[in-house]
Amino acid sequence: MSNFLPIPTKRADPLPNLPSQLLSYITTHFRDTHPEAFRKDVDALVQLRKEFVEPKSDAHPAIVQGLLRYHAQLAFLATKFPSNVAVQFSYHLPFPAPFSLAPDATVSLPSLTFERAAVLYNIAALYGTMAAQERRAEAEGIKRALGFLSSAAGVLDHLVKVVLPQLLTDLSSSTAAGYDMTESFLTAMRDFMLAEAQECYWQQAVLQGTYKNGVIAKLSMKVSEYYKSALTAANGTNTPSAGFFPANWIAHITIKQHHFEAAAQYRLSKEDLEKARYGDEIARLRVAEGLAKKGLDSRKGVADSVVSDLKELQSAVKEALDRAVRDNDLVYVSPIPPASQLSQIVGAGMVKLATPKEVVEPVAWLMGGGAGMPALFSGLVPYGVHLALSIYDDRKDTAVRELDGKREELDGLAASTLQSLNLPGSIQALERPVGLPPSLLKKAEEVESAGGVDKIHSLLDQVQRLSRQNGQLLSEAMDILDEEATENENLLAREPHLAQSRQPSHVANQHLIATAGQYDSTIKQASSSDGTVRAKWDEWSHLIDILAGGEDTMSDHIPSTSSPTSLPASVRPLRASLEDLDDRIALRAKLVLQEASRLAHGGSGDVKPEWFEDIFGKGMEKYERVQRDMGDEAQRQEALLERIRTQNEAFLAERKDDPRIKERERSLQEMDMAYWKWREIIDNAEEGIKFHNSFADMLMGFKSACLQFLNSRRTDVGQITAGLQHASISSPPPQEGWHSPPPSGPSQAAYRASSPAPSFPSAPISAPISAPPAPGPAHRPVPTAAPTSSFTLAHPNSSQWQTPDSFLPPPPPPPIPVPSGAGPAGGFAKEDHEEFCGSGESGTDRRFGEKPVYFRREEAGWRRCLDRAGGAC
């Protein structure tokens, strides 16, 4: 029976909707790209996943090679897609969380980086399992195991240092991807692999029989140090993972640590005997005896082969100690120093991280033909280019919106000035005592062609619908937090002793509750703003309905008067100035709606990839003329309005008051103002639709963050309980480097420090997650037995450690490469949040210039979570 532990893999759930989801994402996010052009690429990627990822992975080199190919395709895919492609990747934990409410629960994340990290972990696990399956009673088996373990440690090191930091940027908390995707767990597994690899070196040196005792002692001490390092990493202060390891794993690592430290002391005691240091010999043998006893105290659940090895060592130590004490008492009478005065044994590390080139440079390996298949999605524009073009288009759209906002501001100023002067109604009533003025008919025609009152009804209904949907999204997110709080209460009711070591829900979720409160206030303010727009519509709907009703309806509303004998002389220049103002308004509309829009929507063909360093400067230069013209318009209009005021004063001084003319003047002025209110309400409603759509993306991200929090808390349940249960097994004295996990709950408040805060996935999940079907059978190559030599040796025991030293030993051999096919052995964010919510203060509602606070719907589930945050529950 092997004294190495096989490494459990992460089981993946099938993704039956993966092809349609990828094609849908390409359709939505990649311009000028037809998804059907990439259907074969999608099918090839899905087939790789079905063959090598979804079934239970067998520890065979062919499976490892398949996973390496799939990982290389994922790495290449990361150059084409963002991490979040609206696909939920689900994996089971390698060790079911003890005492968890859902021990076989999956961790699901919409992250390609999470998928890549899980595949890398499984590659390392399969390398470790293949090493455990090797028959290490012979040199060739030891060398193969050493190669597998070096590769496993290299893959885990790459996962910790390269992939894990990328994954953390996708997470709402450091444990949202599960305990197995934390630095503590992965580092512990890496050091465990290194410990077993160093043990292979030690075993090879013992089998060879030519090494001096001092050399073997140093090799043995380094084995112990690696096992000790694994225990230390598992008890990391940030997110300790020791509580998630099964009890037999902790016991196995503990007994191995003591075993090899005792073996190192035993070997060096032999060197002391050879050099006549009889007192040091006895002191070291006593240290070895104590370490062996300490190791056997932790043997519960450990394999018999491991316990048997330690017992043989204990027996050899006892026999040597009895002989050394007897000889010293009768013959040598050497003083016995205390253990603290013995020279320290410095471990000699022989293993090195052997990260496969397929993992270090997956894209280069794929493009070089090493994977035996082409790179998928090579025809897609790289995501970096796509992102740069998207940013450029956003800048263009922003420039157009700013120009259009300036136009609306100038048009509103003109309309309010004319309204205060009763223009143009006052001169239209004199110029046309009967019928309708041409300018009014033109405005009525514009209203009717644009949809009239039906368009306003449609826009306002859409605003109301989007507002309700946003409220429902936040309600669903808060229900998730309430579900977690209820589960936590039930857990504490069953396990009351956890109350002192597990964070309460209102502490762990306080960052989410604070964000929910802000979003709650935002929707309240948005609802208030929507109500202001609807009230404006209720006030002006009657007159707008008359304006949109056509010429006959307006003629019935506007009274006629008798023709005057003559018009005042001031009417002609005033009329000319009003016509000039109309021309300026029309020119501005053309300037923005035609010229600027043409520039903005002319495509991005004018942007070359080599421009990326100064893409914004080069691309935005063409808007400078339009911006200068719009700036000049403000000055021209101000001068024109001042002239109209002067001319209107002269007109008022010359005209004669007539009640019938006054009534017609008022009606004409109402129709003119109804036109401007119609435009204003349309603009308000369209701006509201844009706001609610953008805010919905943020709420979808917030809901996703709440789901991550729920899954993280579910998997964290076992950390403290397992730590308490196995405290007697996993708590050697402090000087041995083993410390119990600190009594703190999961670190849920660590909230994505390197990304926008609060920051959520930018793309909402486009399809619901259905229950995955059971994975179908997949072809798996049958593992072949390791080649055996006709000369075999039993697994070394204590009696084999007595070796001659009459000749110089050769250096320890390097790892031998794995046979062919076995794999190489050597070789939108804080910015988004502040745009709508402000940075801790109220932001400005661009529709009304008001300061929105943040909203919250009054529902029982929400009050429960929010009240709990305040300590009322």
C-alpha cells in the first residue's frame, strides 16, 4: 500500500447550454461578426470540455494531455473574450465541507478565469495521484513519481502566483470561489507535493546505500520542513483552510513531519557515534524518540503503511538509545547536552518546481502546434482591440451627448425667453387674425410625424416597467441575503458553540447591505423623478393633445379676430429676428443630429490598432470644429435674444390692446409652449429609459455578488467546526510550526480591494442555470501498469538505514522526464458605482438637476436583513 495520498479532483457540472450561450455572447458583443462563422470553434471547445472536464478524471497521462489542451484553448480564449461571458461554470469542492448545510454543493461563477483555475487544479491533482500510484520499491518508479510530483507542484505554484490574482478580480470576496481557490489551500497543496517529491529523493538515497548519514539526515530534515510548511500554509491568517482538510489528511501530514524529523536526528546520531560524540548521540536519540512518540499520537485515520514505518523507526531508535546509554554509563561517561544545545540540522532541498511549458506558455504552445489542434476563435478580434474600440465609441457617444445637451440648453433658454415675452403669439395674433400661423403648423406636423401623444404614452409606460423590474432585481438580491441569514440562524441553533467563532450574517454581509441601501435610495429617487415627469405630462397632456390633433382641432381651440387696419412698424423687424432665431435653432439641430451623429456612427474603420496609445486624441480631433461652432452659437443667440427684447418693447409701446386679440394671443402662446413641453417630456422619458437600463446592469451584478456571498458562506460552514473537532489531532506544540486556526469566521469583508468598490460583473447572466444532467459516458484510455524491473526492493524501513561510509557517495540524481504522453516532468466598477450613486454622496440626476438619494422598497424580507444590519433582529 502506498504511503502517498492521492489528490481529489474538482468535479465539473455539465453545461448543456454552453454552445448557445457563447454564440449569443458573440452576437451581442462583437460588431460585424456573424456567430455562425464560429459555430465549429464553439463545438470543438464544448467537445473538449465534455471529453476531459465533465466526466470523472482518471489519473492517466492521456487525460492530463487533454486537460492541458483545453487549458491552452481557455488561455487563448482570454485574449478574445472578457472573463465574464454570462456562462455559469459550476464545480464541486475536492473535499466536501464538513458539517456544511450542503456538503456536495457546487461553487458557480460566471468567470472563464474560474474555469481555467479549476482545470489547472485538476491537472495538478492528476499528477499527484499518478505519483501515488507508482510502485516506489525500485529506482524507475521513484523517478517517475518524482517527475509527476515536481510537475504537480509547479502547476500549483503557477496557479497561486499567476491565475489566482486574476481570479480574485472577478470575486466579491476572497473566498467566493470556494476554500480550494484560496492562497492558503493551494499553497498547502503545493508544499505537500514538494514534501512528497523530497521524500522520493530521500528514498532514492536510502535505496542506493552509498550516502553518508549526515547527507541522508539533511535530506530527511528537508522532507519534514516541507510537511511543516504545508501545515503552516493551511493555517494562514487571512483565509485559513486547515478546517476543510479531512482529519486523516491533517494527521497524515503531522505524522510525516514528526517521522522525518525523527529520522534526521536518528541519522545524525549515527554520525555522532562514528565521530565519538557519545553525549550528542544520546541527546539526539532522545529527541528522535520524543518525535516518534508525538507522531504516533496523531496516527488516527492514517494509513497502516505510514504508521508501520514510524513504528519501525521508533523501535530502531529505542534499541540504539538503550545501547548508547549503556555504553556511555559503563565506558565513555560523556556529558549529555540538553536538546537546545545540539547543532541544528539544516535541510538540503533537492526538488525544484517543474512547471510544464504547456502551463507557463499555453498560447505559445498552442500556436506552435504542440496541442495537435488549431487555436479556436482565432478569427475574432482580440478582446483588447475590441475593448479599445468600445471605449473609443463610448467617447464618441459621450461627445455627441454633450453637444446635444448644449443644444437642448440653448433651445430651452430661447423658449423660456420667448414665453416671458409672449412671443411669437403676440405678433401672430396681429399678423394672422384668422387661421393658423405657418410656424405653428410646422411644429404641429413635427409632433404628429413623431408619434404625438402615443409616443409619450409608450415611453412613460416603458419607464414604469423598467423601474418595476429594477425594484424586483434588488428584491431578489435581498432575498438571497435573507436566505443566508436564515441558514446561519438555523446552523447556530443546532451548533450554538459556533456563535463565538463564526461571523454573524449582519457582520459578514455589511458591505452588501450598505450597497443595497444605496441602491434602494437610488431607485426611490428615480421613482420620484419619474413621478415628476408624469406630473408634467398630466399638466400639459390636454394642450399637447390639441397640438397633435391636427389643423382643425387647433383652429377650434384658437379664436379668430377681425383684421386690423394696419400693423405697427415694429412688427416687421421683430418678425425677422424671430425667424432668425428659428433658423439658429434649426441649424443647431442639424449640427448635432446630423453632422455629429454622422461622425459618431460612421464606424470605427478610421481607428487603426497601432493608434491605441493615442487613440482618443486622434479620434476626438474631428469633433473640435463642431464643439467650436456650438460654443459660438451661445454667443450669437444671446445677442439675438437681447435684440428681440428691445424690439418687443418697441412693439408693445405701439400696439393697441384688444380683448379678442389678447385671447388669440394667449391661445397661440399655449400651442407654442405645448410644443416645447412635448419635446421636454420626450427627452425626460428617453433619459429615464437610459438610466433604468444602465442601472439594471449594476443590479444584476449586485445580485451575482449576493449569490457568490451565499455560496461562500455555505462552504465556509465547515471551516470552524472541523477545526474544533480535530483540534486534538491538528495542534502540535508551537515550536513544531503547527497552530490551530484563529477563532474568526470567514473573511467576507475583504471586498475586492484591487477593483472598483462596490464592483460587480459587468455583464448580466443571460440564461438561467438549469439542473445539469448526469454526465454521459466518455471514452477513457485504460491506465497501463508502470513498467517493472526484474530487480525489486521492498519499501525501505528502519533496518535499512545503517549504511557503510567507506566510499564517496554520488550526488542525488535529477528527476527523470516522464515517458512520452505522460506530460513533462521538467520542463464597468468603482466608476460605474459613482456614475449612478456617487462616491458616498448623492449623485446628480441629469434629467432634472436634482440630487438623488438612494432607494429601498418596503418588503418584509428586506427589512429583516437591513434591520439585522442594525442589530434589531
